[in-house]
Amino acid sequence: MTAAVAASTSVFARAMGTDFGRLHPMLQRRFGVGLDAGYACIGRGTMSRIRRGPWWTIPFLQNGRFRNILVPEVGVGVPFVIENYPYRDPLGRETVTFVRTFSMPRARRRFDATMILDDDGRVLDYLGSHQHLAVDLDLSAEPDGSLLLRSGEQRFYEGPLGFRFPMLFSGRAELRESFDDEAGVFRIRLEVRNRVFGFLFGYEGEFRCEFPAASDAPARLKPVRHESRT
């Protein structure tokens, strides 16, 4: 682990505190992306499978597609790219992009997110191209050095409208990310579940990363608008 990673001041390192040092060194590098670090993380790999729940989850997933939230199709062996770039948003907040692009058989799909550190020292995840959904995230290091991310409360913002999004109509995400030393790849697994209706959406796969110098994110990865409310 390099000294730069060890001294990371990324939004993830600040949110996790000493727990950040328990992550595998390659995960520390990956989630060390930030303005002070001066680099981005671009991962390229394959989703071994992308799944969705029963037929009645399709309208929910299709609706999210229009604002780059979730993916309505299923697939196996799907090539994907995940791009994490640091930038300072128009509100002065350090922000990191989490833009996933899936090369599905019939179309390319995007699942957009941008993350900041809120006033309570917690990572806040704005979902979609217009930051309509703000989701509280809980991040922790597992005993094997992997990262466990769980989503919490969600708020919906549209113009002057703002309210706590009922979890009956949404889902809670659980994501695990690890590094396989033998294969030299990152492994990722995501499941989104509703407390009443069960499994909604998920994927799992592997990827390799490069870490180019960066102090800003390309315009194509930034949201159409930035939400000031947290």
C-alpha cells in the first residue's frame, strides 16, 4: 500500500474512518479516488450475469431506465465499464462519479450515481442523471478486506418537491466488492431487494482497473443537474 493511499482523504476514507485501513490495499486504492489524490479509477470487465425479479418488476426497472437508474434487461457475459472520477460540483462539494455502462445485446445501458460526503460525515449517493434520488450509504470493511455497502433512507427531489421516498415502493441495495489476489481482479456483487416483494435487481462480475491522473470528471459523466438538498 502506498503512502498516498494510506493517507487518503477521499470521501470514502473520511466516511469510514479507521475502518478504511482494514480494506484490501487495492480496494483502498480504488476507493481512494478524490481531488487530493489526483486520480480516477476506470474499471473494465464482464458481468457474469445481470438479473431482475419477477415480471411485475419490469415497469419499476423500465421507469428507472429513463434517468439512468438500474437496468431493465437481463444478460450473461455482459461487458461493462465503471468510471469513478473526482470533481468539485457547482455547489462546491467534492464529488465522485459512479457511472456504470453495460453493453447489453440490444443497447447500452447506464446506471449513474454521484457521491458526496454530507454534513454528518456520511456518504450520500445521488442516483440518476438528474440526482432525483438521494440515498444514505453505510460502508464497512469485512474481515476478509472486502467492502460492504448498504443503502438506507432515500429522499426524492424534483423542483420544489422533496419528500422521504416510501421504501414500500423502492428497494435496499447491498453491494460487496473484493479483490482476488490470485486472479488479479476486482469482484463485485449487487442485490436490490424490497422488504415486501423481495428481489428486484442484481448483478455480479469481475473487472480490472486503471488509475489515470484526474482532477475533474468528463462532462459526459456529470449529472444534468446538481441537487443541493441532502
